[in-house]
Amino acid sequence: MAERLLIDGNEAIARGAIYGDCKYFFGYPITPQNEIPEFMSRELPKIGGVYVQSESEAASVYMVYVGALAGARVMTSTSSPGFSLMQEGISYIAEAEVPAVIVNVMRMGPGIGTGGQHGQTDYRQVTKGGGHGAYHCIVLAPYSSQECFDYMQLAFHLADKYRVLVLVLTDFIIGRMAEVVELRKLGFEPLPEKDWALKGKAFKGGRRRCYVSAAFSYGGVPPRYYQHMAEVYQKIRDTEVRYETYRDEDAVLLLLAYGSSARMAKRAADMARAEGCRVGLFRPVTLWPFPEDALCQAARRVGKVLVVEDSPGELVEDVKFAVQGKVPVHLLGIWGRYTPQGDIMTGGSGIIYPEKILQEIRGLI
Amino acid sequence: MVRKRYDVIITGIGGMGVLLTGEMIVRSAPAQYKNVLWIPNYTTAQRGAPCDCIVILSDEEIYSPLVDQADAVVVMAASQLKAFEGRVKPGGFILLETYGLEDKWEREDVKVIPMSAIETAAKGGDRLGANMVALGMYVGISKAIAPEHIEKTIEEKFGRKRKVLHHNLELFREGLKMGTAEKVI
Amino acid sequence: MTEETVTREKLWGRPKLRVPIPFSFFCPGCHYGIIVRLICEVLEELGVEGRAIGLAGVGCSFGPFPVSIDIDFTSCPHGRAPAMATAIKRIYPENVVFTVQGDGDLGAIGLGCFMNALIRGEKLTTIFLNNACYGTTGGQMAPTTLMGMKTTTTPEGRDPRTTGFPLHAAELVATMRGVAYSARCTVHSPANFRRARKALKTAFHKQIDGIGYGFVEFLSACPINWRLSPPDCIKFISEKMIAEYPLGEFKNVDVIELPEEWR
């Protein structure tokens, strides 16, 4: 019987990583994900792992990059400003085709934002590639502590399976929300040895690995890298799309949300149903590969879509693209926030409450 | 009246144990509820800045961690009244610390229960224990959770410091007595 | 030696440049409030408030310092203040440009920008706030954390075998050729406050007189993250912090020596 613990999303991420056989963490403090490096600094030494607090996020990502090149399961975690600093390193990780996991506990941007409050304003950066070079990362968006724990294990498996970077995207609300988590070790299919890793010739039967760049590896012809990656990305698109639907079979309005907004949207769907409005929810779990086909089918069946995101409008672009103009797409974005107490000192700058989503639903039905 | 779901917002000033109070409730709850959730609201780690947390206890799945209006609000610092008066559902209650209270509440559709947690704790020798008194009062009034579960959680948290544990349990029980004496709903 | 009339105003009144704000940004027992006051007094004394431009790094100084001091001020991305200060000073050499930075901003993520500003020998002034941890984010280890000191990422105490030794910024700065002044002080007692004021004035003078970089490091209390009461913090500074980080001037020159052909 697996242990059950009351933990927040950040701790669930850290524990999930350890259950995913990750023993190496290189990071730097930044609100609102400090619980992750703090947990790792306590627990990794106990299991023979390594915690290094680097001098900056830029340094962390290069430590992750070389750890991946060395064939170890490595990770870092950060928040939006730190994630921006990591873009060059991420581009290099993509070029080298090495597996790693980076957690971005999103916060409001741009710039310093509100210093650590919630927001979902990194969607485009995370899914479209904030670094140079037309690469893709797999992006997982958990929406509960249990999913944080489970998806970290999935992340390390997918990273190793496809030799890509996997990004796990949460936010302040998911990171600091505490729920009961079942600490279960997930099983995955076995994967081949990493014979391409840098370990020292003696550990690989005398074979050596020389890595300079992708162009170098692909015989001096960069397009071959892209051709190869196109095949990899297509395999991922065919196999790894994940999403959840909730009460959408007979719905007349389909809510579209991920992460913390999906929590609020689910509640709003229940509240609407209680009033007799047939509302359902489509929740993408992989933001890349985006569940275009499934979304298009569901949206066309339902006939009307309301995107709910704590952003001026990023997810909505992907949704509009997926439905190809066949279905009206509405947006309840960041302007849907309000602070019930009207006091910015305590509430940050408001939240999109289920009550507001319900109000919007009523207006659309 | 046994309800399937309770939610409560606890608010005060950083350093008072606002988050701890919420933690005590949520850690005790799995013994009684299928689903529990706790979420704090603060940014920089600072004493003196307002902070609050939300606790939700339910037999049904909990989707939204954020509630516009809760069944109850525990105001541990009187300065927070104005900001949180509107956060209670009609028919709910506000546990209001009276120490330093200057504002008057306006709503007539909620019950406002005065609480002198700071004074009670001060009499016991340390104002910091006020959060235990507030915890006891909340549990006594709402009956959201059986007191023995809370006491078990307090023991687990403070078990290693016998004097602190004893003191906290005493304050909790005092608050519980005061809360149980209140007739609400 | 000039005489100063100590009036009630001067001793207890608000410095002219101190913006009146009805609450404190800082935790009870934090020394930032004293240091803000000190900066206001010194800028006013030097008569440079009209041409001063401040740059605050990320940390507890990020919002509070710009808001509290009535001069042109900007906050900067983490660690980049010295680079940004360089640019402003080169564009407006007549201005008095200074940075205010914490342990991470100057000693970790910003060390590259900071060292390069020193290498270039910019005519800037830097105020370094050393509380031996990362305060704003909840008390993680900083480059300045003392050996054996417990933080949220060194729960067993900082082990030099895995995390290295405390960074001595003032001494490091003193080794750089383009630096005219480097000192370390505190504000934990009136005598130290007076010495700090003298140091800060000197540091600004190196810029005003066009000599070179001026640097002042403050050892500052952090009751929340040290988990000490404010009086115990003062003890911690006078016993533990000063033992690791000695106070005093590490460099003070009136001329940056140039080779013959560049004079």
C-alpha cells in the first residue's frame, strides 16, 4: 500500500523526481518554487544524490546540459524570469539531443512581474520554444499535487525515450496548494543503455564519444539534424498526446483550460450544470504535443468554446488554430480577474474565480 | 448538522501563525474527509505583511482551490476585517479578533463572533499562542473536524518540545471551550 | 574639523530625501531602514540629490529602496545593476550613479557583471548589503553564508567541503586596480553608524571627484532568516559576522596610478 502524504505541488515535484530515479539537482532560488531546491538540498544527500546551488539560472541550465550529456537523470527547477535566462542552454540541450527535465513554476510576467504571484503568461514561450533554433520540447501541465508527482516520473521516462528536453509547467497556485498524494512508483517500458553518453572510454569498452555540435555530428549538414528531429517529433505527436475531458459528451459549451485555471474551470462547469447549463471541459495535459485533433473533434461536436487562461491570450491562439475557424472561440483571460476584498496588498492582483467563469458561461449560453 | 464540505479562510499578519493554523486543520482532516486542500497566499517571506490561507475539506472532489466566499473566515488580526468581511457566504460566520479592533462590520447576513485570542494567549504568558486559541474556537464553533484529530496533529507537530506542546494543547482546549459555548447556525 | 549643530530635527527628524510612507517595507529588526536613512543623509549632505540616479538589484532592496529615497531610481533585473549603471554613467558622466545590491544580486548571479564593471574601472558607487543569506526568497544559502551557518538549503550548516567558503566582497574589490575605495561597515551601533556614514561619503567622493569605483559593504541584520530576535541579531553581527568579515577600509586612494604613457 503506497504511502499517502499531504504535500504541496512543489514538494510533489521534488518527490516525483526522486521516484523517477533522478538524483541530481542543480538550481537557484526563485519565488515561488523555493520548496523544490530546499527539499532536494535535504533529501538528495541522504540517497547518495547531489544538490548544487549554482550562482544563477544560467549556470544551472549548463550544469543540467552536461549532466544530460553524461547520461545521468538530471533536472533543475525555476520560475519565469529564471526560465528566460535558461533559453540559450535549452537551445543547446535541444541541439545535442540529450534528455533532461526542467520545471517552470510560472509566475506573472513580464519582467519581475509581481515578484512571485500566480499567472499563466509563459504558455507561448514554453510551447513555441523561447530559445533560438526551431526545436520542440515536450511540455507537461499537471493540475494537482498528484499529477505533479506522477508526471515528473513520466517526464524522466519520456526524456530518455526520445532524447528530448521535457518541461513540466506549473504555477504558484499548483506549487503552493497542498493535497493528499499517493506516493506510487509508476512503471514504464525498459529503455536501452545510453551508450552515447560521456562517461570515460574505460566505462564503455574503449569506445569514445566526441560531441562538438549537431552540424558536426550529422556530417557537416545541419538539415539532416532537422530531418531526424522531424521524425522524432512526429513519433511524439503520434504517441504522447495527453488530455482530459470532463462532462463534455452532451455539452453545448466547451471550456478550455490547463493547469490551475482548469481547476477553477472544472468547478465552474459543475456550478453551471447545477443551474441546468450543459457545460464541459477539455483540459490539455501535454501542451506540446498539443492535442489538436482531439480538441478539434470535441469542439466541433459541442459547437462553442470558451478558453479560460490567466493570460492576455496565448492558449487561445493554439485553440483557434486547432479548430480552423469551424467553431466560435471566446476568451476569458486575465481581465477576468478580481480581488473579492478589493485590496491589492492581500490578494495580489486578483484571480479568475469560478464565479467569474460562471458569469461568462451564462453570457454565452 | 453534518455537511459534506467545509471551507475556511484564515487571515492575519505574517508571524502570527496564520498558515500554521490552516496546516493544523488540513493535516487533521484526512481522518474525516476524502479530500482536503490547503493553499497559502503570500509572496516575499516577511513578518508584518498580511497573509492568508484557505482550507477546504470535502467528501467530494475539490476542484477550485480558491474560494470567493467561504463558510467561515477567521480574522486573527483585527486590521484585516475590512479586507475580509466580504469573503464569507451569507449565513456563514466571522471569528473576529478583538485586540486592536477599530473598524465596525457592516454585513448583517453573517454572524460575527468576537474572539479575544491574543488576550487569552497573553494571559498564558505568550501572545504567539493566539493561533492555537483561534484554532480551538473555530473547531468548537464549526464542528468541521473532531477535536481529537486536531490534538493528534498538534502532538505530531510539537511532540519534541514538551513544554511548547503542553502549552499549545492548553490554549487549543481553552479556545475549543469558548467556541463550543457559542451557538451558531 | 567642522562643527555640526546637532538639532532635534537632525537627530530624530526625517531626512529630507526620505519619502514619507505610512508603513515599513522591512521586517521588524531589519537594518535596511537605517541604511536607507543613511543614504538619504549622505546624498543630502553632499548636495547631489538633483543629479543622483540609483539602481536597485533584486532582493529586499528591489522595491523599497527606489520608493523610499527621493531621487531618480530604477530597479534592475537580477544581477545586472552594475552593467546598467555603467551605461547610464557613460551617457551622463555628470550624474552620481550608484547601485544597491544584496548577496545574490552582487555575489552570485551578478558577480560577472559586477567584476566587469570593476575591471573597466567605472566611476560608480556600489552599496552591498550582506545578510549572509537570500532574504527575500526565504533564507537560502548565499555566497556570504558563514561556515556552519544553517540556512534552508544548508540544513546541516554550510559545509565548505561541498559549498565552498564565504565570499569576502570588500577584500576582493580592493584587489582591483580601477577601484579607489573599498570598505566594510555596519549600522548596529551609533559609533558604527557614524563610521558607516564617513565610509559612504568617501565612496561617493571617489565618484564625484572622478577618481574611481567606490564600494561599501554593510553587514546587515536579518531577524527572520537568522531566526534570532533583533537584539540577538546585533550580537550575531558583533560576534560571528565581524569575526568572518572584519570591518574597516581595504583600499583608499586619491589617484588611480596609470602607466607613464597614459598620464
